[in-house]
Amino acid sequence: MTSQVDETVGKSQVKQAEWLYQWERFRDTDEFLFWDWVQPRTLADFEGKRVLDAGCGPGHHVRIVAPVAAEVVGLDLNAHKLARTNLTHLPNVSVHEGDLARWTPDEPFDVVYSIGTIDHTDDPDASMAHLATLLRPGGLLIAWVWSREGNTFMAAVVEPLRRRLLRRRSRRTVERLARLLTALLYPVVHTVYRLPLRFLPYHDYFANFRRLCFDRNALNVFDKLNAPYTELITYERARGWFPEADFEDVRIVPYKGISWCVSGRKR
């Protein structure tokens, strides 16, 4: 497959070494999270389909989809080489270097999904609009993003501290801090957050914390400290990515009170 760059879509996003460091250091092997993040879509929506993973990172989710899809294309600006190495054993998978807000394939896709990437792009609205153009009629567009709703602490505390204190720190220092913070969370998450006190911030989110191993939890913490930029998305903004004239069967599903699972089928 060859591809091209859509010259009508703004300037290219710059490469960010932070992401490559993250995916060289951490792995995501918890398949249940992927299916949680694409809900209410299921395995059947990928079966026999031509699929694009937009912002595939090292290929964690490609490995989940590839066994049932006809073809899976991974696209990433920063970790494409790592993804190619990780996915060489899958004959129906190809990986491309590219900016998901500009890259254009020769043929459209049946399913385009982007997990945890759109809210880190320079312009999430333009990124989603471009991904919609890569679908054939009847195709599914799926994304998972951090929500503005339920994330006051992240917006008011984590993001300002990251920008002021961590931007110029080495990634190794940030990783050590993430692992320390993860360890400090364990006593609280396994005591106070086991109580039926649903008014506590991130109460539902920490239910997943108890299901995951230490390294996977450290990845969650590191991701929040490492990301060069995160834009929290409101419900109204996410809904606007699927204009009624262009999409049907639109679903905006809240997840754990801190994110949106969004999807719609192109008319």
C-alpha cells in the first residue's frame, strides 16, 4: 500500500520523543481495556474488515484486532519502527509512519479507530475530521479520549505541574516519579477506595487500578506525566465530531467517569 499526505489539512505535527520512550519502556497487554474503550462496538465489528489503527504506538491494539480482521494498518508518527518490529509475525498487518491528521491511504477503510491519541494531537477536531475522510460509506469511526467532565484534578493540578516542573526533566526521572506515585496510591486504592464512597474522585477509575499489575498502573501514571500535551474533551465537543449529516448510530459512552468512548457509522 502506498499513501500520501493531505495538503489541505494544516501544518504537520512534530515528532515527540516522549512517546517513543514511553512505548519502549511500557507494555499494555490487558485486552479487556481495549474492548472497554471501543464499547459498545465488539469483535464482530472488526471481523473480515479493513482496519486502521490511527496512532498505533507499539502495536498493542493491532495485535488484538489482527486475528479477526482481513487487514490492519498501523499508523504512528513516533513509534512506527517499534510497531513494525513487534508486529512482523502478523501477515495481514502493515505499519506506516505518518501524521494521523494528514496521512491518506490509497483505499478507504471499513473501521478507523484511535485509542488515547486524538486528545494529544495539536487539533483534536481537525484530527477526527480527517480520520472521517478515510472511511468508506458504512464504515465505523471509533475513538477513546480523556473527558473534561470528571477530570478537574487532572486539569487543575496534574497538567499545570507537568508543564511547569516536568517538561524539561529527563524521561527517566519522570518514569521514576511515576513509579513512586503508583506505589503511594496502592494503600489508598486498596483501603479507602474499596468502600462504597462513590462521591470520591476517580472512584470508578480506581476499580481498574485494582485489576491491573503494578507496571500497567505505572504506565497510566506515567502517561499523564509524560504526554507533551493533553486536551480534555467535553461531551458536546465529542458529539460534534459526528455531524448528523455525515454519521448515524452515534454513541458517546462515558467510561469510569473520566473519559469518552465515542463512535459512529459514516452515512
